[in-house]
Amino acid sequence: MDTYEENLLRLNQKIRDLMSQIDSMETKNQKLQQENRVLVEDVANFRVQYAIAEEGRLQCKSVLEKEMVRNREQYESQQLLKKRYNDLIKEYVAQNQKLRVYEAKDNCKQEQQPRKKVSVEIIGKPSEIGNPNALEENVAALESRCASLKKELHKAYAVIEDLEFELESIDHLEDTNQRLEKQIRQLKVELMQRCRCVSPPTPTSANSLSSPLHSGSIYTFESIETARHSSDQDESKEYEMVSTEKTNEVNNQTKFTLEGEDLGAFYSNTAAFS
């Protein structure tokens, strides 16, 4: 009986040990199941975030392609503006040279024949000597001619002022061109930074999946579109300013051409008077 009781006690002890082990294994199993559920949820959330990031990357790629096309168009328009700017400078130099040549010719004619012109205008014909009516007519003709010469002189001064204004507008166009180039470079840098911000994260291990789910920030495509629209509005304002300046430039050029014709008429009249 003693051996039987000892065996029975030993078996009971083993049964209690096994039951305690079963309880501990069940608690561990419950913890593992709970961790497994958390990991499954984290994996599902990570897949959703990765899909959103991939969609944003594709949209950013399409936006980048559009920006590259627009940048190419802006570069072509900038080259056209540079060409137009160089043509205006050449035209300005040519008109300035013509103006100096005309002024030199006019000065030479005035220096060569001042006394002869005055004597002819004052004396007139020999038959008119002693005739007061003829003298009054000559004085009136001289006064009208002086008035016309004053008008032509004012026109010449206006042409000179327009040339100075044209030079100032050319300097302003050059400053605007430099500012647009600087803004294009800034937009390129900003676009590259935004594309880097929306790049998808790389998974490292299964244990670190739950850490970025609640604290990580995702850049959506709407924020990128909002920033791009604001930059588009700024660039459209700059483009409208450049277009207005270009229109004023064409108007000034037309005015300069017309007044150049008036200047030619002035010099032809001066040559006729001399």
C-alpha cells in the first residue's frame, strides 16, 4: 500500500505540473494570438499606406512630366524674348547712329551757310527794296518758318525722350528675365523636394511594423496640387506682366518708327530751307 500511495502521489504531482504547464502555455498562446492579430492589422494598414504612397508617386510622376513640358515651353519663350531683346538693342543702336548722322549733317549745314541764308531772307529780291508790304510779308514768312522749325525741334526732342524710355524698358525687361530664371530654378528645387517627401517607406522587419502606423505623416496628392496651383498663379501673374511690357514695347517701337519718319521730314525741311 505504501508503494501504491507513493505512486499515486507522484502521479498526482505530475498531473498538477502538467496542468500548470498547460495553463502557462494557454496564457502564452493567448498573448501570441493577440500579438498576431495586432501584426495582421498592422500589415493591412501598411499595405493601405503603401498603396496610397504608390498612387501619390505615380501622380507626382505625371505632374513632374507636365512640369518638365511646361518648363521646356517657358525656356523656348525665354529664348524668343532674348532674341527679341537683342533685335531691339540692334535697332536702337542703328536708330541712334542715324540720329547722330542727321544731327552732324544739320550742324554742318548750319555752320556752312548761316550768313548767306540770313542775307537772302532779309534782303529778298532787288525789286522789293523800299516796299513796306514786301518787307512785312517776308517777316511773316520768316515767323511762320520759325514756328514750324520750333515744332520740328519739339518733335526731335520727343524722339530723343522716347529713345531714352526705350532704353529704360530694355533694362526693365532684362531684370524681369533674370527674375523669371531665378523663379524657375526655385520651382525646380521645390518640386524635387516635394517628390522626395512622398517617396514610399521601405519595410525593415515584422517587429517594427506597428511603430510608424500611428506617428508617421503621409503627404497626400491634394497638398501637392494646392502648392502647384499657387506656383502656377504666381507664374501666370509674372507672365501677364511680361506680356504687358512686351505690348508696351511694341507700341513704343511703332511710335519710335512714326516719330523717326517725322524726324526725317524735319531734316528734309531743314535741307529745303537751307
